[in-house]
Amino acid sequence: MRSTPSHHSTCKRPAGKCLDLCRLLVGLLIGLPYHALCQPANSYVPISVEASSSGTGVHHKKITDFCAGRVESSHRELAFVRAGRYGEARPGLERAIAVAEQTKSTDTAALGCLITAIGFVDIELGRPQEAADWYRRALQLAPLPDDLQALLTNNLANAYLDSLQLDRAEETARRAIRLYERAFGTASSELVFPQLLLASVYARRGEYAVAEPVYRRVLHSSERSWGASSYEATHAANVLASLYLAQGRHELARELFARALVGLRTPTVGTKDEVAVVQAALAATCAAGGRLREAEVYVQQALAAVQELGEESRLMPEILDRTVIALFYLKQYERAWQVFDRATRLIEVHQGSEAHMVRFDAYSRLARAVKDKLWAKQIEARRKAFNSKG
């Protein structure tokens, strides 16, 4: 990242197919921002570089650690959040917020913490606009400690990013950076969170030359402050790997995804679905870069995780679509379609029909780019079947 990213980087594939394939596959591969996939053939596809269940906001461990000492009455719900049991956590958090507001028995900092937690739960449940409503509500409380105000503003920016309100996300992320500097100091390692979020806004827009040096600085700072196997460093490696993959720099992407996988496998750092996302990313990266045997190993690991996790994880569509890309490169078309159809069912639940249809468009462009008439025909059949249901 010290150098400006090349918009003409190539993968080791026959000329002609390569560039469009890299663009299209990466758009489908990273984070599923399907609205952004239908770009002209000579432009790079904006990607989501959040790549993990916590996005670019403060990780749930940090949220619950931050709030646990301030909200004595809701340790059970915060424990559910920490364990990823969001459906169980949400009703209890809503009740606690309602009681606190009615009785005014909770100070504003504790109430802000409860709202922070429920906003995070809504992010994890795929409801970023609802999360933004919660965060705005919390920011209206007064007085709020500087650190909590910074955290809430950062998470509000993350909710805007997840709901694809990029201008609002950028403005709010910049405000979060100023608040973090005031709360923690201009040299604080905590600044990596709003900085990473701001860079992710640039990446979503396809402004890789702006995002890349920020990601590299964040990775270096995270490793120095928390260690190479920390969640912070793991997440930074993951998003930088995604950026490299978007540029067709497969070996650099593979190296960083592998580092992220080691970190996520560290006890208490990553969740099982986060591990599976990176395994599927490694499968697709290796397959796109010609490391087919290695790709097959990661495909098997990702599919084994899918079996273990079931379909409750919000990350499941992302895991499945990354695996589809790997299987496509491996020319295992029958398996690819089985996984594709499973992802299709889940994406309607997690992302809605609009995202669903743009995903079909992206895969159709992929079929045209590689001149695969059978793939194109099967995509159109699936599109028609989906439309007929609506």
C-alpha cells in the first residue's frame, strides 16, 4: 500500500477474460453490496471491505466490555450479545431501555450503553437503518461521557455505511475521528476504529488509492498496539486483503487472509462464522490465483463450517457466495449451483429482494464476461423463477 494501487493489475489468466472476471468476482465476493455491482466494464466494482460480522464498528467484545461496568442490571443480555445470541438479547435490552426511560432510574451513560448494545444487535441482524435510529436516539441523551459519545458516533457511521448512505457515513466518520481524538487523545490506538471506517467508505466508492494507505496504517498500528493475533489486527488484515483481491493482487491477498485466519482461530478472538468467511475468501482467492489444490482444501473447510453453523448466521450468504466463486473457478459447476441456490434463499431474508435482483445482474455480467452461455442461461432461469414468486 505504500504505492498507489494499480487499476490495471492482472491475474494469471488468459488475456481477455481476466480483468472483467476479477472485477465481477470480487464484487460478488466481498461483503455483498449488490447495489454496486452493475458498473461499466471498464470500472472497478466498489466492494464492502467489512468482511466480518462486526463490520468496521467497535467489535461486540469491546461494546460489552465497555458497557458491562455501567449497566449492572443487564449483564445477562450483554452476555447474550457477547455470545452472538442476538435474538435472545434483543427483547431483554428493549425491556431494559423502556424501564429506564419510564422510571428515569438509569443515568444517561448507562442508558446510552443499553442503546449502543441494541443498535449493535440490529446491525448483526441485518437492520442497519433501525440501528441508525437507535444510535441517533442515544446521541440525544445528555450528558454523555466523551468516550461513549465517540463510540456511538462511530457506530452510527457504521450503520450508515451498512445501509449504503455513503455521504452520511463519511461525514459521521469524520466527526467520530474528532470525538475519538478528544476522548482518547490524538495518539491513541483507539483511533483505528473510525479511521478504518472512513477508509471503508472510500473502498465502497471504489476509491482504492485513498483507502489503501489508511488500511496499511491501521494494520501496522493494530499489530503494534494489540498484537498480530488480536481482533483489531485480524480485522485490519482482512479488509486490506479484500482490497488487494479487488485489484487482482492474489498473492498479497492470500497472505493477509491467511494471517487473518490464524488470528480468528485464536480463542476468544473470532467467531465460527467469521472463520468460515475467511476460509471461503481464501478458497476464492487461491482459485482465482491458480492455486487450485489449495483452493479445494479451503472449499471443504468452508462447506464443513456451513454444515456446522446452519443458516442462522447473518454471514451465511457471504460464506456461500464466496464459495460459489471458488467452485466456479474450480469448474465444479454442479456444486456451485447448489451453493448458489442456497445463498439465494438466504439473501432474500437478510438483504431483501432489491439486493437479490442486483446479485442476479452481477452474475449475469460474469457469465457474459467469460462467454459462458450455459451459466447465463441458468442465471436467467433462476431470475425468472424468482420474479414469478414475487
